[in-house]
Amino acid sequence: MKALSQLLFDTRPVAKRRRRGGCDIPTSAVHLEFLMHRVSSVWKESPRKEEGALGGGAITNWQQNLAKGNNNHHSNSKNDLQLLRYSWERSHKVWPAITMFLFVFTVCLIMIPELLDSVSLEARRSADLVAGSVQPGEQDSVRLMISELSRSSVLDVAPEITHGAVRGVQGLAGTGLQDDVQKDILLPPSGADLNPLQLSAAIQIYVYELPRKFNEDWLVDKRCSNHLFAAEVAIHRNLLSSPLRTLNPDEADFFFLPVYVSCKFSPKTGFPSIGHAPRTIHSAVSLVSSAMPYWNRSKGSDHIFVATHDFGACFHSMEDMAMEQGIPGFMRNSIILQTFGETTWHPCQDVENIQIPPYISPLDIAPYMLPPEEQKRNIFAFFRGKMEIHPKNYSGRMYSRGVRTAIYHRYGRNKLFYLKRQRAEGYQAELLRSIFCLCPLGWAPWSPRIVESVVFGCVPVIIADNIALPYSHAVDWNAISLKVREIDVPRLAKILLHVAATNLSVIQKNLWKEENRQALLFLEPLRIGDATWHLLDLLSRKIGRSHATRSPRALLNTEI
């Protein structure tokens, strides 16, 4: 084999090669036999192809020798070896080129890392310089630097450079250059849309694929996707079809655990039973943390849960019991999407959370959506729901803190008030006919009636001390609703009459704006400005909790 290697890879001219005993390179009879067999089999199969490669004369000589049946083994071997060497001599110029390519490739492997290190260092220095020393007269030169950086393909392969550029952006606030940097550097040259939903920051979300027992199996009961806690289902569905969803968890900024814990209904009351919730969610966390590294990597800080219950992740309908039970320890480092919220400190919201509206089915309200000019409102003040005439004492606790009972006793016979103690058919039509809709607290301060009132154009009268309202950054609740203190229930009629005589028309005009209605509804699929979009926008403002550093926009929103 050594002899064969010398024959095939020796690129020297024939005149300069050493010759031995009439044959260029001695070899054993076994090697010659093997070589002749390979050459003859190839040429017999495709003579035209080989003729084009080696030349017609060479093949003709070989075929003539073969036809003569020359029994001189040594002679045939010599001719065949000479033929092979002839073919390699014709292509001997290829090997220097290959050698040169390998040399250049090796040099590149050695030099490129050093080049990137030096460029990234220079970028960080430039960014720091821009961050601390931009003067009004220097803005043109800075813009030129930004333009040069934006044309550099190195930004795509060196995260340190992007990091340095972001540091510069953070120092450009107030100079008029920040938009230029974001436009020219932080957006990729290809024009790909990193932020398709126009959020405050670009984010990507990974949705865990849990066994069906955690979510889909519960949907056999239609109430699961249609009751006041059903935002957990709507959010999951919208994330699955969202452009923010990534199938690569390494790219994700946040991780969503789709666990439906509000779909186990009590056979006695028909209301959701949530006592199993902590165990069920913990089981899901154990599953994902043992199968993938992302929970353990961040200790759950970039993971999202939905807890749309009376007191959020405390998972109890009685406030004192909820406070005593508290938020499960394994969830206290995560992000909770919850309907519960108060303006004062409360142990059940002592966690990173986003307050979302209770769920109202868009399909159920669609038939009742009429333009304001077609709405005939002949009910002054409306409430339909649970009102106890003789409130029960639950170990010192009273439903609604006695507010609903007080309303019924005080205004049950007042012609201005339309009060009914039970839900009934036609509830949506009654909302559509009402001017003021009473929204007193239940066990928790929040109520689905707040969303129902806004959606149906009825002024919400919120009676729940210290309540926090969802999406107050986008919905001007002071302009579309009334807040009445619990202690002022005896004055409720006078308050409503005063509003009706003064600024009712202004409130109604604000209330009937489409953006207010859309902000409180979980539309499917999600739309910009709806309830899912708003929670995603608020989530994007928590980009600092993301473990990922893949996105330049994510870096822009991270403190360095």
C-alpha cells in the first residue's frame, strides 16, 4: 500500500521520479492483481466516462493489451500502473490547490476568534464612549458610526458587540440618537420582524407540552372553557397560535405551563373546586424540571402560571384561609397571571404578577353588540346575583362583607333599582338596557360584572374597597366607571342621581370606545389591543427576568 500511495500522490514530474528495474514503483503481485481488477471493472462499466477523463489513446492501448490475452503478468501490471500514473499526472495540478486551501482554512480558524475579540472590544469601547460623551455637535459623526456598525455582518455572530451597542443606546437617551441606533443596529439587516405584535419589547415564549391530563382532558366539560376562571384556557390557546411562540426552548424569554386547575367543578355547588390546584401544578413543575433544564436554571423566575381564582395563587375562596395558606413556595419566584388585585399590600399578591380581567366569552356577547344609538336604556341601576337576606356567618366571615345584603335591604323596593337575587335567561339583555350596573364584591373584591358592564356599555359602579383594576395602564377606569366606598352604600342612590344629572354622558362616551371593550376580552385568535395582547405587553416589560440573551431588543430592555 505504501507503493500505491507513492504512485497516486507523488506530484513530481516523471523525469524527476526515481525509477527501479524498468518499473516506476515496485509492488507485490497481490497489489497489482487487486489494482488491475478495480481498473478493469470501472472501465468496463463506463468506458465513455473514463475515455473523457484519461484520453482515448490510453484506453485503446489498455484494451488492446487485454484483447491479446497477454499472459505475462508482470508486463500487464507494468502497463496498468503506467496508465494509472498517467491519469494522475494529468490532474497533478489539483493537489497544490487543495494544499493551499487547507493552509488558508487552518489560518482562518486560528485568526478569526482573535479578530472577533478585537472587534467586540472596540465595539464595547465605542459604545461606552457614545454613552458618556455624545455632545450636540457630535451627533452627525455618531450617526455615521451607527451606520457603519449596521452594515457590519459581525453583529450577527458576536453577541458581545450587540451587548456593547446596547450599552451605548442606554446612554443615548435624550440625545435624539436612540431611535437611530434601534433602527440601524438592533433591527437585523434582513428586515425580519422581531416584534410582530408591537409590544414594549420583543419576546419569545415556549409553551410546555404537558400530558393531556393537565389540560385538554378537562375540556370534555364545556364549562371549563366558558366560565369566569376560563382565562387559563383562552391564554393557552392564544399562545399556541401566537407569533411569539417558539418551539426552541433555548430561544425563549419566558416559559408557560398550561395547567387547567379551575375545571374541577363541585357537584354540590357547581362552582370550580380549587383545593387540588397546588398539588396539580407542583406535579407539572416536577415533570418539566426533571425532563428539561430551564426551570432549574432560573429557579422558575422566567416561568408563567395562570391563577384566575378569588385570591390568585393562594388557591382558597375565603380570604383569611387564603392568607394563612399563602402562595405555594415553589411558585413564589415565578410570574402569576391573576384576576385578584388590591391597591394595598396583600400576601396573595406578594409575588411577581400581572393582573388580568376575568373571562367573558366573546361568542356569548356577540349577538348583543349594538351601536350606542340603538341601545334603549330604561333600567337606572341594575344587579342580578347572590344577595343574602339573612347573611350566614362562616366562622366570623360574612359573604361580601355584608355589602350585597345592605344593598338589597336598602334598595330592594326602590323603583330606581332593578335587583334580582338569581341569575336567569336574558341577563345580557338586561345589561344592555341598564344605565348603571352595580359591581359589589363577593368573597374577593373583583367580579366578572365589571367586565360585563364595560362590554355591554353599562357604567360599572364598583363597590369594593382597595380593589385594583386590570390593565389600568391602558384603561382609564376613572373615566369609564364609578367607585363607591362600602361605607357609602346608604348614599348610593344620591350618588348615582348626581352623576346622571352632571357627567353621565361624558362617562358613557368614554365607556363606549371600542378599545376599552377589546382590552378586557380574550379574543381568539388574539388581536393587538385585546386582553391577551395587553398581558403579553406587560410581560415584555419584565424582560429583565429572561435568561435568554438571543435578542438585541431583549438586551435593550435589560439593565446592564
